[in-house]
Amino acid sequence: MLLFSSKKNKIDYEELRKSVGNLQTQTNAYKQKFEDVMEINGGLCTKLEESESKIKSLNNKIQEMENEISELRKYNTNLKLNLESLTLENAFLRGKRNNLKTAFLKEKEKNLIEKNRLKNEKEEICLTFDTIISFYNDQTQTLNHTQRVKELLLEEVNKLKAELKTHEDFRMTHKIDEKKSLLQFSEKRVKAKELKDYYDCRIEVNSFFPLLLGGSWSIEIKDWDNYQKRIKENTIRIAVLGYENVGKSWITSKLTDHEVPQGKHTKTSGLSILYPTNWNSPWTVMDTPGTNVSVKIESSRSKMEEYFKEKSISEEDALRMLYGDNILIETLLQEFIVNHAELLLVVVGNIKRDDQKLIRRIKGLAGKRILVIHNLMDTREVDDIQNIIQEDIIDTFNAREKPFNLETHHQIEQKQINQKVYIEQYYSSNGEKQYIEHIIFANESSNAGEFFNASSLSYIKRLISGIAYSRQFDLVQSFYNYAYSNLENFLTINLEKEPLVLETDNQNIPSSLKLTEPQLAELKLSSVDELGHIRTFRRDNLENVPYTVKIIDAKPEEDSKESDSEIEKGSIKYLRFEFEITGKCREENIKYKIFESESNDSLRIMVKGACEDDTLKDQNGISIFENTRKFGDFALVTQPIPKSKLDGHVPFRGEKPEFKSLDSGLKTLTWKLYKEENNL
């Protein structure tokens, strides 16, 4: 009682009691938390035991892996030993493989050589077989055509005989005689087995593909002894131009009085020539297949199939090559005969646009006499001819009539005949006035033929006889030199070596022309223009440029003495090339090249250039005197120069030769010679 006696103590007691209650509550809370912690600790202990169990299991696995690693190390050691053993074995096998590879390559090379040899033999056999088949087909076609012509002519003769019995007309008898003569000529054509039986010489220049395939252009000479005689005689050269089947061979036959295959079913092949047999008519006629000849697509493609595959040429490009080859070979032949003839006979039928293009191209040739022959083979009446003259000559070419008189030159039967030629006037590129003559031929066995043909033929012969310039002409050598000098205009070739060789047979008779490196050659199709030609004909080339090759032992500016004796070893020598051209010839226009032969035992010098017109003119541009000297482009190739004559010296070092032009017209190129072993 005393404890609570005071009010203050009572309050303290209550506060203490509350504090004890709070402590009891906190104690219970802490007790509960302790129990929760103990519960959590029990779970952690369980997890710790599980973790210890897992760690023990992992330690066991680590021990197992260490054991495996130990085993692997032992195995790796064994592998290293095996690898060293295999490396040694591999080195041995590699050496053995290299030996086998070397032996295989040698055997492969032998097989390739044998394959090429068999391929060449196969091509030769196929070419021979194709030639035989082609010849057989041509002969069969000729025989069939001739037989058909014979039958038709016999039918015509029988009809005319019937008319003769009915009307008893002398004119019919005359026609029968003409038909018989035609029949006899047709029979004679069958007797000749090859075109070379007609022509003195023929070069089979029908395509560039034989050259690209490693083949050649064959040369056929009818009689070698006679040919050698003919090429040493001066003649006037005539070129017959025109499209296919316009009668070029018929004109050739009339001019030469020589039987020549003719007709729409007979095609001239390659480049052909007829030398004169009658020296009252001393002219030489060159003939070609003509312009715009069809391309034998399928047969050509089959022959070139392996070539196209080897070069990976597409179908479109292959067709372009076939057409391009046709155009390029046509241009080569045309340019050759145009540049080697004094008179150009352009044979046409009824004038077409292509004929006009051809005549326009030829007009650019200065110094060439041009005669257009309108060969109207299917026209029989004089009145029809007169209408054609008005349309095709007077209206088309603005030509005028010019009468001529042949009585004092040729004996022509006294009857009414044509005595007119038609003159076309034009101006050349240098402004000079030029003329082209047009003349008419008609169907031979018709009224028109009687009126025109004899007088036209006589006029042409008189025209040829009036040409003053004539010279010797070797078709084979001239074409070889021309192709040799101009082949780069048609083919992409190696210009560091001799591009073309002239092969001979065992009797030293020219037999073929062949490329030295056919595998490197390709057609130059990019040079064909939109008119289907390389370009217009170049101005007339100078031919037969005289030249000499000398070995001299003094400097060019000193007095030179020809070396007739052996060249002293180690001495400096000079090779002088002298050629004679009248007119102005500039050094910058001269191009030259030295080729080594395929056998490397000789050299050839090729020189190209241009000779300019040096005619003196007054202040109005009019010539003071008539200049008869020829000018234009020239290209010449020397005969092979044996290296034995140079005693081991060669004109190579990349140095330019010294060029000199003398007032006499003599031009010289002089090379310094070096010992070949010192030529790097």
C-alpha cells in the first residue's frame, strides 16, 4: 500500500508495467523471428548439404576429366609420332606424283601432236573429199544443163526447120546456122573438165577461211612453160568488173577470141587470167566471180563449225563472219584487178541501184580509162534497146551521144549497124574533168544483136589498141606482192613476221599461198563500211617500182662501194635499199618493215608510201604542161635476202633508216648492220 501510496509512484508503476508489456511483445516478436530464422537456416543447411554433395560429384567428374586429359595427352603424343611418319610418307608420295605428272604431261604433249596431225590429215581428206564432191556436182550440173540446152536448141532448130519449109525464108536458115553454132559451143563446154583448162592461170581466192584454218589458196597454171613465156611479154591489162551473171565471161570470150565457160549456171572461181594468143590483140584480161556473190551459209558453217567452237563464236557472230568474209574477199579481188589494169570494163545489165554504186566507186580512180558495157542479154529488138538507152544511160548518167567510124579499123559486113557510144562527163575529187563511155550489147541471136554487137566489140578493141602503156605482168607474183603488202587491211595478223608465203611444188612451180601464223589471224570485220565495202577504191597504185638491195662498207654520206667480197668480221656494214619513183615523195609518207622468213634464214623488206603529183600549174591552177607520169600509192616487197650474204649481220636495233631523195627520182633507205649475236 505504501508502494502506491503516492500518486507519482502509481504512475511510474503503470509506465513500468506498460514497458514490461511492450518488452514482452517485442520478446514474442523476436522469438517468432528467431523461429523463422531457424526455419530458414534449416533450409539453408539442407541446400548446403545438397551443394556439398554436388561439389563432391563435380570433383569426381573433374578427376575423371583429368584422367581423360592424361589419356588424350598420351594419344596426342602417339598422333604426333604418326604425323611425322605420314609427313615423310607424303613427301615421298609427292615426289612420286611429280614424276608421274611430268610423264603424263610429256605423254599428253605427244598425244596432242598426234591429235593435231590426225586432225590436219582429216581436214585434208575432208577438203579433198569436198572438192571431189563439189567437182562431181558441178560436172553433173553442167552435163545436165548442157543436155537440157542441147534438147531445147534441137527443139528450136526443128521449129525453125518447120518454119523454113513453110515460108522458105533465107533468114530462118541464117538463124538455124546460129543455133547450130551455139549447140556446138555447148558441146565443147562439156569436154573441158576444169576451169583451168580455159584460163592460163587461176588463184583460188574465194574466202579467207581456208587461210584461217591453216590451209591455203591454191594456184592452178595451165601450162607452166607457156606461162613463163607470157609473163615476159608486154601486154595491156584489162579488168572485167560487175555483178554476178551479167555476162563478164562472155565479154572476156569475145575480147580474147578464146572459149571461156559462161552462162547463168557457170560461175567463175577465184582470180583468173587469160594472156593473149593472137598478137594482133595484145591484151591480157583478168576475171573474177563478180560483185554481190551469194554466201553459201550452211556449207560454210559446217566447214567452220570446229573453228567457231574453238574460238567460242556465237551463232550471230558466226553469220556476221560468213558475210564479212564474202565482202572482204570481194574487195581484195576488186582492188587488185582495178589497181593492176589500164582499162576497166564494168559490165551491167539493166541498170540497178547497186550498179550505180559500183560505177560511183570506180569514178574515184584517177588515170583509169573506164568503159561501162550494158550487156542486155535478154533484149532482142532494136526499139526496146533504144528505150533502155534513154532510161538507163541518157536519163540516169546524163550521157550524150558520140558517133564513131570503124570502117578503117575493122572489116564489118556492109549493113546497117550501130555507130554510137555514149559519153558521161564528171569531175574527179581534185576537180579535173573526167569521162566514162557507155556502150551496148544485145542478145547475140537477135536483130538487136546484129545491130549493136559487132560494132561495139570492134570499138572496144580499137579503144584497147589505142592504150600506149603496156608492160610485163606476172599474175602470181603480182597478187602475192599485193596480198603481202595489203593483208593487214583485211586480217589482224602478226606484223613482226612474214605474213604470207608463196609455196612451190617439187618442180619449183607456184602451188599455193599460205599464212605463216594462221592461229593468230582474225577477220577485220570492223573495217567494212555501210555500203558493204572496206572503203572506196584507193587511188591507182604505182606498179613495177624498180629497186635494188646493196651491201656497202662506207657510211651513207661517203662514197659507197659495193661489197663484192666477203664482209670482214666485226666491221660495220650498211644495207641500202634503192627504189626509183618520179614525182614528189615525202619521208613522212614512207613506211617500212623488215620481216624474217619462217625458216629464219632470209629477210624481206616491205616499203609503202605515196608519190604526189608534181605537175607545175599556173596561178589559176591550170597545168602548164601535161604530166604523163603516174602518181599515187605504192607498195613493194623485195625477194628474200639470204642471211648468209649478210655474214651474221642484221638491220635490227629499232633504229630508223636514213632516207634520201635524189633529183633523179632515186630514193634510198639505209640501215646500219649489226652482228646478230650482239643484237639484244
